[in-house]
Amino acid sequence: MSAALAASARATGRRRLAVPMALALLLTSGLLLLLGLMVGSTGLDALPTLHRDAPGWQIVWDIRLPRSLGAWLTGALLGLAGAIAQGLFRNPLADPYLLGSASGASLGVALAMALLGVSPLATDWLARVGLSGAAFAGAVFAVLLTLLLAKGMQHTLRLLLAGVVVGVVLGALTSLVLILSPDILQSMQSFVLGSTVFVAWPACGLMAFVAVLCALSAWVMAPVLDALALGEATAKSLGLPLPVMRAGLIGVLALATGTAVAQTGLIAFVGLAAPHLVRSLVGTTQGALALLSGLTGAVLLLAADLLARGLMAPRELPVGVLTAVLGGAYLLWLMHRQGVVRQAGA
């Protein structure tokens, strides 16, 4: 009895850390955004004076600020999508790209570039919306195809295998589009590596709108994730409209992933690592977990983007490469740590 009370007290204490963690993440975000204004192609420099250095201030306003804000918003979308994926499929290794959505979004972007002449480097508002629409359509198509092959969402292993198959097939189709349209190869290379270099104000506005929409939707549908965490039978016994809510959550997952991928390309491990970091620090409901994961993903990607800018200045490392290296190392450490814990428990 005393052990149960102690465990309950620990869980309550961890839940109380949710608000301080959110405030700390917001404060860290503000500091990193300010730092992003001072990191350029030559490394760290002071902010220019508005009246004395108008060209320098234009660089800050038109290039550095939207890029930093775009990295923050992309990380928020991927962190939110990762929390939804892990809760929806009850799999701690699920990430936004689990169901082939990244390959589908890449195919959609490649087709838009080849058939419509839309470029990921475009700054026009309608072009960015069209590119995001193509990525979203491709992501939704990939998710639906994965669910069709897996015959539902009840079998995790079947879902994983179907996601791998869909990812490989759609990746091959993307390669075929690149072979038939070699003029888009250079643009697609920066897209595949993942980069925030060309994020401008229209992209920031679009991602901000989608991030708010997805966050509100995830918060409203969070009771389904809480119920699924207790098991399929328990969720059904609560009388929740599981098919409709699951479809809605998959739509949110595809929209967040497709929008992020369309603006910055394929950036790995942020959506996987952010929910793990939140769960290791606080205990909370799925709604709060999704929001905190979004903030954590935003901080992680913005910090990685700043590191990618300054690490090899004046040359620049694609942020997708950096997150893949750091995220892979974190995942290996996490697997080792969990293996040690299991062996100790045995």
C-alpha cells in the first residue's frame, strides 16, 4: 500500500512539472530565436543598428528571422505529429514518417515540381500553398495505402511492414519522376537532405496556421489517445466514436507532416525524440503531451538549425543531416538504456 502511495505521489509530482516545462521551453525558444538573428554565414555577430545599418537589418528581417521562425514551426509540427503517431499506434518507436507519409509527401512535391513547375524555393504565397497541398495529398495517400495494406490499425507489426513497403514503393516512384524530369534534381536534393535555408515569411505564415489548427485538433481528440492507452477494449467501452476520431487523428498527422516536409524537406528523428524527452521528464495526459512535444520539437530543431549554420561557417551543413546523426545517436543511447533497465529488472 505504501509503495502504491509513493508511486502515485511521484506521478502527481511529475504531472505538476508540465507547466514549468512549458514555460521553460517557451523561454528557451525566445532565447534561441534571438540567437538566430545573430547567426549568419560568417558565424555569430552582433545585431545591426536599425538606423545605421539598414541593409544589415534587412538581412535580419527578411532572411534570418523567417528562417529561425520556420525551423521552430517545423520542429513544432514534427513533434506534435510524433506524439500523435506514438499515441495512436501505441508504439513508442512510431514517428511522423511511420506510415510512409514522408515518401508520399516527397512524391507529391516531386510531381508538383515536374508537372506544374512549382519549386520548393518559391516565395510566392500561392506557390507555397500549392506545394503544401501536393505534399499533404501525397502524405494522405501514403497513409491510406498503408492502412489498406495493413487491413486496419489493430496489428502493429503489420502496420510497420506495410509502412516500409509503401515507403519503398513511393520512394521508387519519386526516383522515377526525377529520372524523367532531371531539371528538378537539384531542387529535390536540398529537399531530401532537409534545409531551412529558403524558408520565407509566406512559409512561416502557412506553417503557423497549420500548427495552430493541428494543436487545437489534437487537444480536442486527445481523449481518444488517453482511452487507447488503456487498451482497445477499454476505449470501446467508453462509447467514444473511435473510427471517426482515428480518421481525424490520422488527418492531423498527415497535415502536420505534409506541411513540414513541404517547407523544409525530410528532417529525421525530431518527431521521434521529442515525445520521448517529454515522457522522461513529466507525466501527463495525451493532450498535454502533444503540446509539450510540439514545443520540445521546436526547440530541438531550432537549436539544430543554429548549430548547422555555425558549425562549418561560412559553409553550411544541411539541418536534416545533423538531426539524423544526433537523433540516431540518441536513439541508440535510448535503446541501450532500456536494455540495461530490462536486464536489471530480470
